Amino acid sequence: MSLAQSHYIIQLPKTPSVIGALDPRGIVQRWLTNLEVVLTTGSFHQLSSLFHEESWWRDMLAMNWDLRTIQNRDRIQDFLAQNQARAGLSALRIQHEGKFQPKLESPIEGLRWITSMFFFETCVGHGTGVVRLAQNEAGEWKAYSMCTTLQELKSFEEPLGLRRAQGTIETMPGGLSQGNWLERRQRLSKFEDEEPRALIIGAGQSGLNIAARLQSLGVSNLIVDRNERIGDNWRKRYRTLVTHDPVEFTHMAYLPFPKNWPQYTPKDKLADWFEAYASIMELNVWLQTSIKSATYDNTKHEWTVVVSRGSGEERTLHPRHLIWCTGHSGEPLVPTFSGQGHFKGTIYHASQHDDASSHDVQGKRVVVVGTGNSGHDIAQNYHENGAEVTMLQRRGTYVITAEKGVLMMHEGLHEENGPPTEEADLIAESLPYPLRFALDVHFTRRVQAAEHDLLTGLERAGFALDLGVDGAGIPRAYMTRGGGYYIDVGCSPLIAAGQIAVKRSPEGISHFTERGITLKDGSTLDAEIVVLATGYDNMRTTVRKVLGDRVADRLKDVWDLDEEGEINAMWRPSGHPGFWYMGGNLALCRIYSKFLALQIKAVEAGLVQAKL
């Protein structure tokens, strides 16, 4: 049975109490030395002495120009046999400082492993990895989980730290004859003398992070966005919105938030940060600009893109890469219902919500259809402005609080006084998703215990809770569905106290009447306002709407997991040459923009051929 057929549910191993002397550094060093012998000699049949039969290798560009998860020793052997000659994984060396030196950990009861960060080289770059060694009954330490990530390309290192640019006019190409810094910026941003190698669609967190990464790698790029200001994708959302992830988890590439930044960021403050970020990072952005057409030339490996600017000017650009950064949720899913036209009240999708205080809603009956993040936030917003609110729930929702559960998610990694963000990112993403989901089952139980009183109150109020597939909670819900959960920032206590009502209707809405909604079980809900918090379609639908069937038909659906357990099409080859999806929350955009930028730079440097 494949991973997908088993719904990515796996059984974690049980390990014995430590047998023999425990020297984590020595154990890891010997293991790395023995692995390098296997890699150098090509004697991959000897992996049985280094890997458990049930083991995992997650590779991010080090061995293969893709994001891959390989399960089981035999498949790992085949993977290395196919890729080591080209990749040349070598020079494995242990982490000697910081938090992630070799150490024994017990992530759950009955499972112990030695975790260590390590460094390596390949033929084209330098990388960082994480290995987790578990002991068998014979006392042998073998890898249960291995991760390798390419971090930089040889000869194309980023100008960071000691490699930073001098910044003086004399050290700039062409000297003063090419203008000072400001004059160069103004000329470059117009793209009158050259073509951008990458055209980025959307100036939200996805577009800004990937633009900054590409610029640091020397890949010229241009962001186009239809909004009037950078950050409007957050600024124009509902008035009470704040981020649901803590500050240490939501930094952007190269430029972390200041130490006095709030734990959760109000949407307008974040929008202003985006605007400042684009300026500080010297990003090229054309606002009030939309895509009019885009076609791809398979022979030239380039796009012809016509854009329409707010001034009425049209420009034709010829980038080699088109990066779609319009938000991983895609187009709003707006269902229609029988009798909807007879309803005398107001119906709208959650994406159109501004703020209940903009209208006189005192005493009005409001039904919010859907119980995800947006549904809860909107219900709370209407309640706080005097409306009588009912949330219509079809199926259970996973609930975790920002106050407790979310902070527990980031313990030891993305937290105040935690390790460097780059190291925390690597550790957080080093486990294959199926393995992470299995560990999350145990984490979810911990959160349940910590939030017992609130969760019990919700159930008493008639709110259906759902821990997700296998009880894996929020990470799995986000990575596979992109929804189905609520990070509580104030609405759940209102539901538990009965101040916001809940109506469960597994079969959903039958039809609308003049006065409200009739459900399929025959019950009714009177309403003057109905908000459809019904989520969003696949990101590919936005591509089809803007670029048409010719492009969209070549693309894969994006998000959810593929057969190996990696995210479909996101941050990796999309199915269409020269087209890339970039999306996710603030943290994922920071982390995976590096890997997408490295793939694009590798194509530009001739290290890998663009896939047709």
C-alpha cells in the first residue's frame, strides 16, 4: 500500500532504552564517516548497516533538482544509486556549535534518537542536513530520518556578511558614469534597457520573499501587482484581522521584525512592513499592473507577457520564468443555492468582508456559513458590533488557541531567545511530512490537555471538534487541506459562553427563503445577513482565469501531498516549463523561497536544464 493509499498514516518505531555507552558526538561522527565511505565508493548495498529498513530521506535540491521524500532503505539505496554520481554528496562534517550539536532526544514516549545537524558539499554547492539515529535491539545506531538541503551554489554565493557589497560608487559596475545608487535604482526599476529574467505575479509575502532571494542571487526580477500599494493584499482585508502565527515564526527573508514587534501583527501594520521591506530590499515593483496575456515559447524557453499598467501603457516582457504569487488559496469558492434570488437580506463571500462597524448591524440576525479562521473572525466581528450571530457548521473543526497551543507548537525553535531562524527553519522542515504528522498526533493530545476547559465548553455549546485525520491536528490540516481549523484569538470563548450560537447541519443548506435559510434536515434559520465563509479553490484556478486553458492545462494541481508525501507543485517544478508556484504562510514563504530561488538560479547558471 502506498503512502497516499494509507492516507500518509505511519507507525513510529519503538526504540529500546539506550544500550551501551552513550556518546552522541562520537556516534554521529562514526555514522557520517561510514556514510561518506559508502557515497565515495558507490557501495550502496552497505546501507543496511547505516539505515533502518523502515527509514526516510528528505532531500531538498542536494541530490536532485526537486523536493523529494524517499521512504524505506531499498528505495533510499535506489535513490542514491541514481543521483550520487551527479550530485557528489561529500565532505560530511558534524555541527560543532550551537543548539543542534549531537544530542539524545525523546520526542515521544518509547522513541529515542540522536539528532544532529551536519554540513556537506556537492558538485555544485554547499548544504546543511539533519540526521536522526535510532538504536535497534542489537545496540546499533542507524538512521531513521535523514534530510539534506542545498543552501548555496558554488561560484554563485550570495553577497552576505563578509561578502557584502562595498556600496561606494567606485565599487559599483561602471563607476560614476553609470550614476549613483538612486539613479541606478530608478533606471533599473523601469526595465527599459534589459528584460527581467523572472516576472513575479503578486506583491504579497510570496512575491516579496522570492524577489528578495532572487535579487540576492543576481537574478533580475520584476514584481507586478494590480493593487495601488504594496501590502494591499493584507491592508484591504477585514478590519480586525491579525496574524495567527507568532512574530518569531513570521520573519521575512534577510530582514527579521524588530525586537519590540508585537507577538501577533495587525494586518495594516504588516501591510506597512511589506511596503518598507520592498523599499529596503530594493525590489522592483510595478503597481496597478495586470497581466493581459502570456504565452510560452518551448524553443526559446521564454515567455511573452503583455502587461497593462495603471497609466494605460502596455509593455511586452520576455522573462524566462513566471512565478505565480497570488496566494495559495486561489479563487473564492462561492456556492449558489436554490431560492437565493428571493432572499431579501444580504449575501456575500468572506473575502468581501470589511468590518461590521461600517453598517448598522445592532440586533440583526447574521448567519456565518463555515467555521474556519475567517468564519470565526467574522462572527466575532459581528457579535462585537451588536448582531445576533449564528455559525452554521457542516463538519467538525480543529481548534487551537494562539495563547497556548500555537506557542507550544514553536517551543524550542521559533520562540523568543530561540536558535537562529535559519537553523530553526531547517530543523522544523527536516522531517518528512508523514513522520511529522505521526508526531503531531502526540502533540495534539498535549494541546488538548492544556486547552481542556475551552474545548469542553465548545462541545457543550454544540460545536463539533475534529482532531483531523489520525488526530494529527493543525499541521496536517494546513498542508493537505489548507483549512479545516481555527486558531482562536477570541471567538471560541464567546461560543462556549453561548454568546455566539452554533447550528450543526452535516447535510448543509437546502435553499434560501425570503427570510433566511432552510437546511436539508428541514430546520430553518432566519437571517438578514449571510456570510459565506466557504473557503477558496485551488491556486491553479486563478492561473486558468488569468492565463487561460493553454497554460493551466499543462500545470499540476497545487497543494496537498503527492505520492511521496511532498507538497504538490508548490516551490518546485509545476508541470509547465518556466512556471513556478510560490505560496504559503509567512514562515513557509521565508523558508521555501530559498529553495525556489536556488532552482531558478541553477537554470540560469546552466546547472540544470529547464524541464519541458
